Amino acid sequence: MSQLTLLPTPQAIAIPTHPRAKDSADFLPKSAGKKQELFPFQSMMVRQTYDLIRANEKRILWVAAPSAGKTRISGQVMIDATQRAKKPMRCAFVVEMDVLGQQTLETYEKLGLHATLYKADKKYDPSAQVVVISSQTLEQRVKKGQSVTELLGNFGLILGDEIHTLSQRVGWRLLNEAYAPCSTIFIGMTGTPWNEGDRSLFHWFDKAVCAPQPPELVKLGRLVIVRGFPPQDELFEDSALKWSAKDNDFDLTSQEDASISDQKLQLVLQEYQKQGEGRTAIAYCSGVLHAKLLTRTFLAAGVAAEYQTGDTHPTERKAQHARMESGETKVLFSIGTCTKGYDAPFVSCIILARAIGKKNPYHQMSCRGNRAHTYPDGAAKIDCLLIDLGGNIRRFGHYPTDHQDYSAALMPPKRKQEATDDYYKTCPECGMEKILPFAKLCPGCGYEFGKGKDDEETLFNLADFQLKEYFTPLGSQQVQFVRSHKARYFAENINPDNVAKEFAAEFGFQPPLDWHLWAVFGRRSSKEQRARYHAYLQSFAPHDYWLNRHMRLEFGGEVKIPEFLAKWQDKWWDILGVGKTATMEQVKLAYILGIKRWHPDVCDDRANAETQAKLLNIAFEEAKKLLCV
């Protein structure tokens, strides 16, 4: 098998009705059992799974982003399997660590399932319909000489939670060796299916059923968007990060040593106060000492904070989370907790006070605040702020609410390939080849790409925004939508309220206010332009408040935008290496020299080369704007 077969998302597939042969195994229950109210896409995932089982598929993977409801879906499958009229199935739900088992047990008991927990300090009930198994406990007991079937009995269905890490444990291998020959059905669940070890998920599963992509979950109201702004400074230089072969990630000990100075502790506090003050936040730290010192720093500044480690007792963890939900605690500093299986929809800010080297933990941490939520006062959460002091957003280049490429994660690991000739573009003026696809000027003759028309690589003029908010491709598309529609509606004399309405219809949420800023006239508008815009608004204004609000959205003022956004100063000349008074000819020459310097064929650091080249693009656009070219 070269690749795990990825089924279309539930919204894009029509499940055929299968005729029920007398000798076929029918997985669906014939008796009316307890049912849950599932969302349409969740019901479709269940139906897809049952169709695969009827087709004799035994190894099925569920890929579903956080808030897609994997636990709810698994609960329905457990109910159906245990209440079949013919041959009810005994089921197992496998978790990686002991600490994750209790909350799963409580969930299934609420569904009316007779469940038991197989964990070191718990009494095991072998007659239970559903067994929640701690892989950690199973591994320890098998070492004492007992077989898996002697310890647990037989199962018709086994579900594995957080399968991207569980599948790397000895316990999962033991369960497969014991039950796969018995035609037991295995279902793995993950929201982050990227490789965690030597074996990717294609080794364990043959078919995959996928929930809607994160942008679709945003439209469905299950998630809110994630926004990130570059901090004043980062905690580490990339060159100073050390890789730990033991942890298969950046070394946390050296990170902690570099993060506990007063200057670095104050940096974390300042970024929270500047960007996320008042929000309930989880901060991920590099070590226990780091978490303790940050807690002390925040408390000294009057910010209610606590810390939580892997040794924090479950009872105290519940109390801490209750204090966060009530608003008594604003920031919880975590080391080794609040990732897998943790649900805190009231959190609207994530602080990454550490560097992360792997995609899975980046998603596990950064997605903890993107669940939709309505607060007790009736206000709805509109976004989650990601304060990243470890360079992780620029390292991975996306947010957890962006479209995710799961197909590559379900294939065997491949060696990274060099860029092909198709990656580059050719100058139409001089014929020079192998030019970076996003380059603004030809390094050979100075020809300006995209002049007089939209440049496909630059979705819109990011000069005023790119250095202040991280935009992934999806974010760029969304901001482009707001700004291009706002400018077009002004030109065509259309009501500006339609911008937000059409945006919400397309993406499922209201655009942030600062995405409107300077969209029509740019950052430096004249009095005449302001007067024209005021006259345009007057023809639609139902009252003065509406008119003033739209004036502030375009030109700034009392509209709520990050303080550092309003105070940002141009630095395009530093990026290009020219003086403030440089002419356009000097700017073009500096750009061409820079784009040559950072070309992947002459620069060993390919990832940094592309970043630097794109930064030159931003500086070039800003220079053009200021020099009125």
C-alpha cells in the first residue's frame, strides 16, 4: 500500500444506500438505542464509516480538526456497536496516558454506556460493554508476562484517540498484534495526522474519513479565526535553538535557560498587555521554572495568573480551569498540560513562550483557543489571539484554522525535493529564466512583473499590514476580499455595509475592524479624499453614528485596533539597504541586488532565502507607494 485512501469530506460526498444481504454483517443497530443529536457532517462521517465496515474495511482513520466532535462521533459509534440486535460488540477506547482516561470514562457514562477504566489505580470491570484503556498501564502489565487477551478479553471494535502519537507506543502495537487476526475493527482518531515517528499513519490504516476542513468549521460556527501579530522581539534566535533527539523537538532545557532572565520574562508580560490584556489565556512554557517565574512576573504586574505542570493533581487542575472560566484567573502557564483532550472554549488567547519544531504540537497548542463560545453575558467569541514569542508562526507558515493538507501526511515520508523549473518564472522582456515566482523585478533587465494588473503572488498591497500581522494564504485571501470590495464599492457607489455581509456569507464570520483600515485611499489620505469619502457615505447613512463609524473604519481614530498597529513606522529603506531619501532608480537597483543575493541557487538557507526575498517585495511596494511611482 503506497498511500492511505482519503475519502472526500462529508459535505462533498453522497452516500449510496446499500442493499442488505441476508449473509452480510450489518453494523447498524436494529434496536432503538440511545441516540445523540449529531451535526449533519458528523452523521455523514458515521455513515461513511459504516459503509466502509460493510465493505469489509477493518482499519479506518478519522481526521477531524478540534471542535469537529470526535468524542461525540465515537460515542455514537460505541452506542450503535454495543446495542446491535445481533452479536453486540464489546468495545475499547484507547488513550495514550493514564491522566486522559477518566474524562473519557465520564463522557461515555453520561451516554448511558456501561463503561470501565483499565488504569493502574482503578478497579477493572471485565463485564463492561466499553473499556477505556490506558496504553501506559497496558504496557506496564504486559511486561509482567500476561498476554493482552488474558488481561482484557475480546473486542469487536477498538478506537484509538490522538492516534498520531498513540500509534507510536508499544501498547497500540500490542493491541494490533492481539486483535487484528480476530477481524476486530480498528478506528483511529486525530486532528493532526502528520508523522510523529518512524511509521506514518498509512502503516496502520487503509481508509480515511475526513471532517470538514477548519475554514468550513469556521463557517459552520464551530471555530473562530486565529490571528497573530509579530512581537516586539522573540525569545530566541533560530540559530541558538538546539534539537533534542530524545524528544524529537527543540530542546526545552536550553530554551528555559535562555528564557528566565528578567528581560525575557518582561517581554512575555509586555506582549500580553499590549495585545491580549483582558483575555483569558493559556501560555505554553519551556519548563517548570519558566512557568513559575512567569506566574510571579504577571502577578507582580496585577495580572491574575497560575501555573500547571504534569504533577498538578487532577482535582487542582479542575479547580484552576474553573477559576479561568469564571474570570478569576486570566493566564494559566502550562508545562506538559492543556494539549491533548483539553477543552476550554472560553480561552481567547494563546501565548507560545517556547519554540516548537514539529507540526503536531504546534497545532495541539495553538488550537486550544479557537473553539467557538458564547460567554455568560451573551457576547460571542469572535477570534483567538496567538501571541507567538518562539517564531512558530513564521516557522510553520499557517494557523490551525487554515486549510490543512492531510494527503501528504498519510503517505510514507519522502525526501524533500528541490524546487523544479516549474517553480520559477521567466522574464518576458529579456528571457531570463529561474526567477523566483514572487519577484517584483527581473534581476537581469529590471522588468517589473504585474505592472498595471494584479500580481497573483501579491494578493493585495501588504505594505501597511504585513509587518504587523501574520497573514497565511487564507488570511491574505480574506483581507484581500475586504479591502478590494471596499475600494470597488466606493468606486461604484455601493453601500459599504455590503462588504461585511458578503464576507460573512463567504467565510462565516465578521471581518476584524482593522482589516478595513486605509483600504480605499491608503495610509496617507488628503483632506479632499476624506471629504469625497464623507460625501459618499452620506448617501447611505441612516444616522450620524453609522457615518462616523465608517469614517473611522477607513481613516482610523477611535476604531479599536492594536496600539502598535497605529504606531508602526516605515522601515523599507532598512530592508533594502538604502537611505530614506533614495530615488526610485536606487530602490530598483537595491531590490535587484537583494533578490539575486537571496536566490535559492546561491543561498544555502533556502527557507530563510524565500522569507528574505518576500520581505524585499514588501519593502519595494512601500517604496513605490511613498515615492508615488
